[in-house]
Amino acid sequence: MRWNLWLPAAGCALLTQAAQAQERQPNVVIIMADDLGFGDISAYAKGGIETPNIDRIADEGIRFMNGYAASATSTPSRYSLLTGRYPWREGAQVLSGDAPLIIGEDLPTLPKLMKSCGYATGVVGKWHLGLGRGKVDWNKEIVPGAREVGFDYSFITAATNDRVPTVYVENGWVVGLDPADPIEVSYRENFPGEPTGKEHPELLKIHPSHGHDQAITNGIPRIGYMKGGQAARWVDEEMGEVFLEKATAFVREHREEPFFLYYALHQPHVPRVPNPRFAGKSPLGARGDVILEADWCVGQFLDVLDSLGLAENTIVIFTSDNGPVLDDGYQDQAIEKLGGHKPAGAFRSGKYSSYDGGTHVAFLLRWTGHVLPGKSEALVSQLDLYASLAALLGKENATLDGENVLDALLGKSPRGRRSLLLDAPGNNVILREGDWIYIPPMAQEGYWVPPMESGRMKEPQLFNVRQDVGQRHNVAPQHPRRVQRMEKAVREIREGQ
């Protein structure tokens, strides 16, 4: 097995023509699942759902046991992945479907870094970082958007599959829009004559459990109100294949040049509507079915890399935007059919939570022929991908919070970060330092949807996760000095913004 690492020319200039014939800058693909738990992947948790294609990345690369998203919710974690900034610096929260672009056009971003090094850049799938400025006119070119963030090509949803507008946006334009049927979107009030899930349950093939009872597309009620754009509206059962086709087309088009692709899966986010070939294939119900579908999509994508001879020159990173959630707004029996499966593995709670299940996610990296397969205990975060890839390409780290953990990512060092701040709803910022996790006290306690715990308590919480991975024993009273020191560290980092 080859172990040499590709070394960039100064300033990441392209290699000489002779050298290019031998080797070029490595392609980089980030595959991000949506609401997928650490325990939902069989490479991490045997005995539950089987994910053989995602496991291929683990078996042929490095399986990180301490990999983190920056936040326990979607928009903040995606913001951090692309900018290398903690989400609370921007006040990043889960956005509505008509929110403006949250990433400042002047900020350094991961795709801008890759473009500066000669890469073709693309994003396919879920976006959820806002589009445009102020009120968006969906019937015209939508700017700013993914292009202004640094992507040459984009095929995205504006937000999530449970929010309007339920249309694809390609390079700033709604796909398949009939000018005679313009789109209107509102998150305040419905349009006259438009049916809602709350008022017309007889029109629904999936029913809400909480919220999610407004505009109806494809027999599914959503968050927000929408009028028009009938020809442009997506079909949920086809979404996985649509994104897969666009992602593989981007790879085929740019196979002769370095490329960076951010492939953002929509599964297993609600509404969980699998393609018919996967419906009923999992004992876990619809949530399990769409995880199987996501795994298939990953396998198909890896097969394309192999068929084009790109596997040895492509870094593939697989992760999730946050931890798992069961009931997230629809009656899909995710709780009733769970059985003994533990979506977050041994970690406590999941999405939205300050506990480890909210941000401790799958993190896999494959670079065939360059990285030896194995398992790593290094502390790494999606926040660090900009700084680490910049180091690989011989560029400076222009991010505020990302750290260069390249040696850990490539398996050259067992050490990653020493400490990491983690974000959860309610303006709760958690500190992981070595084996210790400190959760500051919150004025208001709370749960999300049982059995998901918010982790917000009125007293400080301290856990040693090497001894207590499930965070069942709060040892803050026994370690007052450590609590004080970690509280001070959180405050200093936050005030140093």
C-alpha cells in the first residue's frame, strides 16, 4: 500500500505538466447526512441497521470515535463546516425556508479556499443556509447564494425537505418553473384558497405529530405557506436519486481536473419518504428505510469514483450535521418501531440536545492508497476541515476557530484537538476538554420531544466521558475547581470573539 502524501507546490499552484501526468491535487468530497446518529451506522454499532456502503468508507479509511459536528442542529453546523467559525459568532440558528443568506459574502469559506487552489467546486443537496437578501423573489435569479459562498455549481434545496419552498434551485434559478405559475412563499400567513394540512387532513398521505401542518406538497404537510410553482415542486420519493444523479454528473464532468464536492444528503431528515424500492425494507419503519436509501446512494456514488479510476486520488469524508431524532414532526412510527436500536449509540439524547448525542457524530475519512485503514480516538470536528485542507494544500488558515488537525485526519497522529466548544439550542455552549465535558447551567430547563432530552439544567453539569460515556453521573459537585476553570474557559473564548 502506498503511504506517500501528496505535497503541494508553493501557494498551491498547479503541478507542472510532467508532474500532472503522475499525480494531481487530490479531489475532496464531503458527504453529509442529515440527522443521522452515531449508532445508525453499522461500522460504529453492530446489531442494529446495516449500512454496508457507508461501512466501506470506514473499512477502507479511518473511523473517528471522537468526531463532532459544531452544533446539535442543522444550520449552525453547516455554517461552521463551510466557514471554520463557531456558529454562535453569527447567532446561527435553524432558518426558515425564506431566510436570507447567513454566510457573509466577504468571509473565507471552504469552497473559496478550494477555488483558489484550482478546484472546480460544487454543492448538491440540502443547503439550509439562507438565500438572497431580504424577501426572495423565487421567480427570478436568486442572489446571493451558493455561488457567492464559493461554489461554481449548485443544485440545492433552499432549506429542508419539511419546509417550503419545496423546489430545487440550480445555480440560482428554480428548476422547472412555469412563468405562468409564479411561486409565492410566506412564513406568516396562508394564501387565500391554498389547502393546509391542518384544515384538510384528508389530502395527506403522511400526518403531522406536531407543527408541520401548513402548505401541502406531494400529499405531505410542511412548515410555511406556498402558492404556485406546481410544475417545479419536487417528489419526495425521487429526491435521493435526483441528488445522486447531480452529484455523480458533477464528478464525471470534472474528472480530468481537481474537484471539491459538498454532497449533502437529505436522509434521514423528516418527512421520511423512501423511494418505493426501499419502503418497508427496514424493521425500523420509514426512518430505517431512508437510512438504507442513503446508504445505497453512498454506495452508488463510491462505485462511480471507482469506475472512473478516481478512488486513489479522492479524499472522501462522511459525517452528519447533528445527532439523531425520532419524532421530529410527523407520525412515522420512528419511536414505536425502534425496538432495541439506539440511534445515538452509547451517547445520551440526540438532535437539539446539549448532551453528547447532539453533536457526537459519525466521522469517516477514506483516501485510498494514502491513508491506512484503522480507528482513531483523536478529537476532530467539522469546524476544522478548512484549516486542515488549507494545510494539505499549502495555504494559510484564514478561519477564526478552525484548527489544523491534518495529521490526525490522515492517521499520522493520534492527537487532534485538545478542546472544542459545542453549540446547542438555547444559546447553550458546551466545552469538551480531553475526556471532560462541561455543560453550563441554564436559567430555563427543558426537554424537546421525549425521549430526547435538551440537556438544559439549572445547575452546572460535568461528565468524564471516558468513565461515563452515557453522561449519567453529573460529577460537578465533586470537582468544583474543574467546573470553575472550564466555565472560565468557555467565557474567555466567547468573549474573545
